[in-house]
Amino acid sequence: MLRDERWRSLTADQEKLRAYSDDEWFKSGLDGAYEVLGDDASRLVQRHAVLVIQPDCIAGRTAERCVEHVRGQGFEPVRTIRFHFGAEQTAGIWHYQSNISTPDSLDIADQVCGKGDSLLVLLRDTTAEPVMPASLRLTDLKGRSNPAKRTEHHLRTILGARTVLVVLVHTPDEPVDLIRETSVLLGPRMRELYAAMAEPASPDAAEDLAAHIRDLNAESDPHDLDPQAAWDRVTARIADPEVLSTLDKVRHGNEKLDWQWFTGSLAAAGVDPRGWDALLIGSEHIEHDQPGIPRLVDRVSIESWTNGEGVLLTRA
């Protein structure tokens, strides 16, 4: 299916394709895409993007604002599927990046994504003359996980994501990642997305998405997702002076947070060690990455598509 130069319609990075060559999720996703869409698979996948609205976005009550913003940027909802972002899914989604992550970082990511159900939203790019795949354009709009590497124009910044791991939304980077990651997150249900790619947009798609958001809001408690307010709430409930002294050093950047010690100290003080306050503090203050280790797969650039390494197919 990706003979000759066909792979260039899915990725601008041949090394990534090599890394995915033995990946069962990618193989399953690619088979599903071509079984449902046939020879139009690459063209239709290029025209669509996936937005994952995570439990932190629901808790922060920013999902409606998120949808409003992406629609304002020319992305229209096509299909919404509710799913649970469990530990198997987080390990699968970030398998090629998390090789550099510390155990603390992996644990917090699992906890954030698993706090409740998520929404996988298939979006159609309505741009008249696109210069890159929809997935790459949405990823660029979303912004990086590190707040220091974002601007005020990025979606995560607009929604108020203030730490590295509580980032509210996720998007696959380019078409090859959309194929692999929908397989990871949905399994056989990914075929529903591919079928929707070939259909006219339903006038009910936006309301269906809004109804899913309302349901999740009704099932979860709101949270301000404010790291400084989280610090104040947590320290107000801790009486141990040694613990408070250590936390003061962490809060002011004098040392990194030992996540296992922190969660144990919270539990001893009667504070939920897996609550949003704990996750916000951990997300901001742990050691995130192991030094000196390259990612198995790195980020793709917009330039790699606009300069011809990836090939954008003409819309029918």
C-alpha cells in the first residue's frame, strides 16, 4: 500500500516510517484505512485531523471554548467518539517519545489521561487551498506541551494550560500519526472514523459533539487547574513542618519534586494524592526527561511538507 513514493502522502519523515514499519497499531490502522477508503485513503486522511479532548479539559470546563476556537480556524466536526484514555493507550500513543521520560512523568501522564473519559473528535479542514495536511495544521495551532515554547496564539495557551503534563488536548502530528494513533485509541472503531471521512458533513455533528461535552461536564467536578491555587490548597492542609519546608524549596524552584515522596506525604495528610491539585504541582515541578537520550521519533516540521518532502494530494 505504501510502495514507491506513496509514503510521502502520509509523512515527510522516512525515518518515522521505518520506525513504524513493525508497529502493530500502525499496520492495523493502515489496513483499516485502505479497507474502508480504498485508493482515496491518503487523500482523505490528509484532509482530516483528530482532536482529543482530555479529562483535564473537561475538568477545567474549557472544552466548549476549544471547539469554538478550532471551528474559527476552519476545522469542522465530523464525528465524535467517547473513549477512555487508559494506561495502555498513553503508553501506545507516546511510545516513540516517552523513551526519554522519567517514571514520575509517565505516572502523572497516566493519571491525567485516566481521570475520566475523553472525546476523540474527527475534524475536516475547510481551508480552500491547503499547504499542509489538516493534522499538521491543527498540531501547529495546538502548540507544544511546554508553556515556554508556546505563544498567546496557541490553543493550549488560550485554554489556560500552564504546565507540561496537564495540557488539555492532544492531536496526532501528521497523517501517518493519525492512522497509528486512532488505532491505539479506538481499536476496531477506527473504521467509523474512516467511513465518516468519505461522507458529507452532517449538520448534526456539531450538536453531537456539544452533547458529549455536556454529558462529561455533568459527570465530573469542575477544577480551576491553577497551579498556584493548588499549592495554596495543598499546603494549607499539611501540618508537618519538614514536609512544608521541602515543599517550599520545590515551589520556589530550589529543587525538583520527588513524586513518590510527595504523593506519600499527601496521603499521610489526608490529601488526595491523585487529585488535580497534586497532578498540577507534580506536572510543574518533577524532573520530566532523562538527560542525554534522543527520542525514538522526533517532531516533524511544517517546512518538511512545504518543501516537498511530504506530498500534499489534490482534493477531488
